[in-house]
Amino acid sequence: MPLRTRFRRTRGRRLRLLLYAFLTLVATLCAAAVLAYQLTPIPKPHPETVTQSTVFLDTEGAYLGRRGPVDRQDVLLSAVPRHVQEAVIAAENRSFRTDSGISPKAIARATLATLTGGDPQGGSTITQQYVKNALLSPERSLSRKAREAIVAIKLDRTRGKDEILEGYLNTVYFGRGAAGIQSAARNYFGVDAKSLTVAQGAALASIVNIPSYYEKAGSDPKVTAKLRDRWEWVLDAMAAGGSITAKQRDAARFPAFRFYPPGETEGQRQYLIDVAAKEAADRLGITEDQLASGGYSVTTTFDLALQDSAAQLVQEHPGGKGGVRVHTAVVGTVPGDGAVRLLYGGSDYARQPFNDAVSGAVEAGTALEPFGVLRGAAGEPLRALLRTPAPTPLNLASAYATLAADGRYAAPYTVARITREGRTVYRARPEVRRVLGEKEALVAGARAGAGPTPVSAGPAKATVFATGGAGGGITRRTVWTTGYDARLALTVALFADRAGGKKGTTAPAQLPNEPPPVEFAQGVAAGIWEAAVPRPR
């Protein structure tokens, strides 16, 4: 029989065999997929994706900084404005609310790129991104991509969309070291996630695409211009999808970003965070490492605006010459309460992490003379302080605050409240005790040359501050100046040192005469007082 005839007669049989083989292959693949689905568990999040930092806020809630290995804090989805959620969906996965957790087209592109060695392909769904970032390793392989798809489908079938979106928003990287929407809101705009505007939310959603590039927005004109184009695109998509109105779209203005990288004022705040972190850990009975990774929110007693004003005034000093270093420490406390509003401990934390205001033992000289007649009458801890020839600026400020409070000593504190997951776990209770009679406090104030209320309610005059120090004339080593009323007790200490005879040691030195140390210390105190006193407390 001719071959062609035989081929025609057996064609049907061969087609049936091919069909059976194809169906067998499909069945096998389906069975394998079902088996893989059943055998693939949803992994627990990586430890680094559940580790949270602890943030520190000033008394008004302004962001001071953080401690922790990862700049991340969880927030509930209900704390993220709806327009921010929709901005992220518009930028990253517009079918998120209705898809099955995966994008077949994106998976096909990624598979082809892996097989051909091409560039990594994006386009994954929000669910896939969450699985990749928080649950799986970042390796590039077909097996990992397949597992990602299976876990994404399983996650979508077993978890609600809101739960997935919440997990994604708390783990996605936004650049500037910020993981999660809460840290991103603070790092880029200095606000909590709940306070993000439509424009700010669209900007953060735009950044997710290439965070390492867009993190320079606000400081690099080219990056800022490119981000603005993507921001416009996201807002247009939100308006087209109905998540914002046409009026909201027209009203949106490209937001201003916090400068990046942070400047010197950010480093200055580390003095405050050091003190508050130690106190917070002590209050909670945990270590500072446990505090840093515990996801706490620590509201301090500091006034950040006042702190920045003090830093500007102090930095006007030209410094010393010939190896002499000039130090300025500033402390402001609330009399009768102990809350520390101001704590300037040094000019540069990177070069000097030692806090002069809290730990610096500075020659008192004549600064304690007004208390001389009270040494026997004073109660503890004021009595111990009066016996100290070299008190810390914080302790001296507390002593004068006692006079302002008519003889009631208040232990200084820097932590007002600590919360975790929205629940208050610590609230400060001022420790106040009477250590002087009202008459003795009045006498000490009069001896200071200032009276019970040394500073007028109007603009501060430096001459009304009580000033003392160690050394005299051109040999001054220390200058103290202190002013107080019922609202604030303020102390400025100016002193100098030079390298000691042994490595790593220092020795007291004479303060330079230019600018005159007394006038400079009084000028700093007057400037701070003028900024502080009119502010309501």
C-alpha cells in the first residue's frame, strides 16, 4: 500500500492519539497544580517585615525621629485615608478589588524574561507584590515565581482584600529607608498616614514604582520633574475611576517634600532621642534594644520649635582657638511639674554623642550662691545638689525651677506618654515634693538678684537673668545664666575644655573673650525666652 494512502487512512487514529496525549498532559498539569496548591502553605511573614521601629514625637506630636533596625510601623487600614488606598491601587494594580490575586500576562512576561535572561519584568498584582516582599525570598527563578503565584491565589481565596491591602501598605518599600505607609508619610511629609492629603497620597503611590530613584524628590530637580509626571498620571487614573472627584483633581497641587538627605538638625535631635529612649525603656522595664524594635510611639515633653530656636542661637558662637572647644548646654523645664521642654546637649551629635546638658559636670562657681543660706533647710534631693561643686545643667535648672514653684521640687522627666498599637502603656505622673518653705524660696530668689518672677511678661532682657560662673575677668572657665517664672525655668551653661595630658581625656580651659562669654550666654537665654514665653503652655 502506498505510503500516502496509508498516512491518510491512519490520520484519524493519530489525531486521536495526539488528543489523548494532550488531554493527559493537561490533566497531569491540572493535577499537579491542584496538588501544588494543596501542599503549598501560606508562609509566615519574614521577621524583618514584622519588626517595627519605635518613633519619638515632641509634646505637640511633631516627629523627632526613630530607633530600630527597620523604619516601619504598622497601621490599621482604617487609619489610611481611602484616597491614599485608591492612589496606590491606581498606581500599582487597578484590578486589585476584582482580580484573583495574580496577573497571567505579567506572569508570562516574567517567565519569558527569566528564560531569555532579559530584564526583570514588573506588572505583578498588589497581592503578588505583598507575597514577594513579605512572605517569600527575593530570588529570581521559575520555581519561586510559580510559588509566588500559588501563594497569591491562595491568599486571595482565604483572606479579604482589605487584609491583603493592609499588609501590603505596611510592608512595601517607599525609599528613604521607609518601609510601610506610616514611615513613608513621616519621612516625606512629616505627618502620620491618617493626615495624608490627596496630593501627598498620590505622590507616595507614585514613588512605589522606583523608590530608590524617587526618594530624592524635592532635592533633585530632574527626579522631582519625573515624579510629578507620574503623579499627574496617578491622579488622572483616580479621577477616571471615580475614586476622587473632578473638583479634587483640579484642586490637587504637587506637594512639598521634606529635604533629603536630612540635614544637621536631624542629627541634633539624637541628643533628645538618646535621653527619651533610656527613660522610656526604664519606665517599661525593658532594654533599649527591645524598645527600638517594639513598635512603640513615645510622646516626649520636648518642644521641637523651641529646640530648633536654641540650636540656631547657640551655633552663632564662633568657637574656640588653639585646641580650645567651647560647649553650650541649654535646659528648659516646667516648674512644679518637671517636664523638660528644651535640652540642647551639644553642637554635633556625630562628633560628640556625649550630652553636656544631662551628663556634663560643670563647675558651679557662684551659680549656687543664692542657695547658700538654705543648705541646712533644704530637703532632698535639693540638699545633695547644693553640696555638688560641679552639677549638671539639668540639675541646676531643676534647682532654680524649685524656686519658681515656691519650694516644690519636681523630678525632671522627658517621656509624657508611650503607646503601642493605639493603646497607652505608660503615662507620666510628675514626682513633686516640697523641699523648701515658700519663705526660703522667696529669699533664695531675692539673693539671685531676680526676685520670685525675674523675667517680665514682655520681651526678655538679658540683664534680668541671674548669672554666675567659675573664674573671673579674663580667666572665666564657666558661665551660667538662669531665668524662671511659673511657666519655665531656663538655664544656659557656657564652658570650655581642651585635650588632656592622656589620650581620650580633657581638661578645663578658659573661655575665649570674643564674643564676651557672659553677654553671649545671656543673649542666648534672652532669645530663647522671648521665643518660649509667649507660647501658651
